[in-house]
Amino acid sequence: MFRYVFTETMKRTWRNRKLRLLFVLTVLLILVYCTLVLPRTSTNAIFDATATEAQVENHYGTKENQLSSGTVQFTQFTSSNTYSQAKKDFEELSQLHYAIQDGDLARIMQLTDLGIRGVVSDEGDVPSLFPARESSDFALQGYYYASSSTEDLNTNQVSTHMLEDKTAIQQLYRFVERYLPFAFLLITAFIASEVLVSDRKHPTIKAGKPIDWRMYIFYQSVAVFVICGLYMIGTMVIYTAVNGLLFGFGPLGIEITSYAMTPQENTLINTYRGDMSFFGYQNGWIYVGLSMVFILVMMYVLIRVSMLFSLIFRQDMIVLVLSILLVTVSSIYLADSSAGIFGIDPWYLPHNYIEIGRVLMGEMNYIAFTDQFTFVNGLIAMAFTLLVVEVLLFVTSFIMNRQRFERQVR
């Protein structure tokens, strides 16, 4: 029976034109971002290919104007002229421009007489949903990592794309940190909102098979969870592959910045949250793995919530709107991640973990000046939330049984 319901739900969901359109739009967005947006994104490198190209054209124009006007002679006071200086600047900047385009870091350092630290600025980019509370300490640590992690490497092993965080592996970490949780929770809300309600078009599946109503809802939840999980993995593979082809795959053993405050250090004496001893590094693959596990847990919780909303409201648009509001509650309601609700500590509130990447990096602990925002506490919060949802779903399924639901959704 499970196989029958699971297979039918998978088939109907995959044949949904909205889902296919969503998949096509996702691929198009990835291509647009990787080919048009990402190359123009400002990074922690001080050189700018666009600005360098403009300077090359400017010096070329000056050189040609001086040549056409015949003013190429040297002045007796400076022993130089505008034409010679413009020609020299044009040739040097042209070489630098081509080196930047090719990502040839060794050539750039040869032309500019700079080390790896010299081509990295101290203004890191730390995107956040809380721009007013941006952490300058995290930006500074990002600079230290970008420079020190490549200081001892052979320059032939390091490209400008690596310093700019544009390689496939680095962008995968960025994708998990910035977009992955919200993007796939919204996609999950979109897919799950109409699964149960759309069964009104297939009454024989719901009313004709001898299967318990609650088990039927559970089987559908599992089917939607599998579809959403495969969707997430497929999108990450496509995103990584496109970036790898454009900018290279980058270092496999990269580490990322993390912030950790031990209980012994969390005292009134150590009140400066930006103390350098609180910062360190963590393995990037562990970070990605834990993030994906937690996102999958959140996706399943959201699917069960959508099933609960479907039983109560029986309208897919209402279910979708309510699910989206739940996903975006951290940016709409959450003004301060250190604030609790009804006496419940903030690290046990599930909406504080939607940005799981910031939690695993320690940024949430930095903002709240605590050490309680952890992966384990996040799982506890999600487990308690799922328990509450399951109880409500169990009770609601008795009130809105199969026959009543079938009559009211028609």
C-alpha cells in the first residue's frame, strides 16, 4: 500500500506543470546568476577588471590623440612627454588586464609587485538578512582567512577566482550560507501546499483504497519529502557544475570562518564579543553536510505543517500563503535573535534556525553573545516543533476524516 500511494503521489507531483516550470526557472536563474551576476560581484580583491579595462581605454585614447597631433617630443624641464607616459601606462595596464581576465595570480603579482596579501583588501563581504547588524569582526576574519590560507601556497596553485570566492567549492559554501535554506523551504511550501488538496481530482485514490487516513497523509508526506530532497540535491549539483566550468572547482580542503565562545570565556570579564580568541576555522564539508541535514529536517517539518493546514483550510492558496509566512517569519518578525517568546529561550525557538548557515558559523552566537545556538539545540527545537505538529495533525485527522474532507474540498 505504501508503494502504491508513494508512487502515485510521485507521478502526479512530477507531472505537475507548475513543478516543471519551477525546475526550468531554477536552472535559468542559476545560469543568469553564474554568467551575468557573479562575474560582476564585488569581492575581497582590490583589482577590478572593469576599472582596469576603462583605464586601458583611457590611456590608449590619450596616446593616440598625442600621436595624431604630433606632440610626441620631450619637454626640456621634465625630460618626458604625455605620449610616452600614456604609451607606457597603456602597455602595463593591458598586461595586467589580460592577467586578471585569465585569473593568472602569479602574473598579477609579477606586474604589480604585490604578494597574495597585497591583492586582497580588508573589506570582506558578509551578506546577511540583518544588514543593520553586520558583523565587522566576521568581515575582518574573512579577510584574514582569504589572505593567510593562501599565503604559503605556490602562486601557480592559486587563482584570482579563488581569492574572489568564485570557484565552485567556495560558491557552494556561500550558497548554503545565503540562499539554500530559504530557497528550498519556499519551494517545499509551494510543492506541499496542493498535494493533499489536489486529490479532489483523484477521488478513487483517496476514497477507494483500504488504507488508514492518517497513514495515507504520512505516505504523501514522505513522497513530497523525497521529491523536495532530490530537487535540492539536483539544484546544488547544477549550481556547482556551472560554477566549476566558469571559474574552476577550487580547493577541496577549504576551511571557513567560525565563531565559538566557550562557557568559561562567557563571563563579565570578557565582554568584547569580537575577541580574536573566539574565532577559528571549521571544515567546509562538515559545514555543508550539517546544513543539508538540518535543512532536510526543516523541510519535513514544513511538509507536515502544510498537511495540517490542508486539513484545516482545504484551499491550496491559503496553505501556500501560510507556509510562506512561516518560512519568512525570521525576517518579518524576528528583530532580535536574542529575544525569547513566552519565557522560552531563543535558542529553543525553531524560527531562529532557518538561517542554519549563520548558526553553524557562529554568527547567531556572536549577535546574541552566547554559546547556545548550536546544531544540537536546533535539532531539539525542531523535534519539539514536529511533536506538536504531529499531535495537532493526529487530532485534526479525526475531526476532518476522509469522508468529510472529500465532501468539503469538492
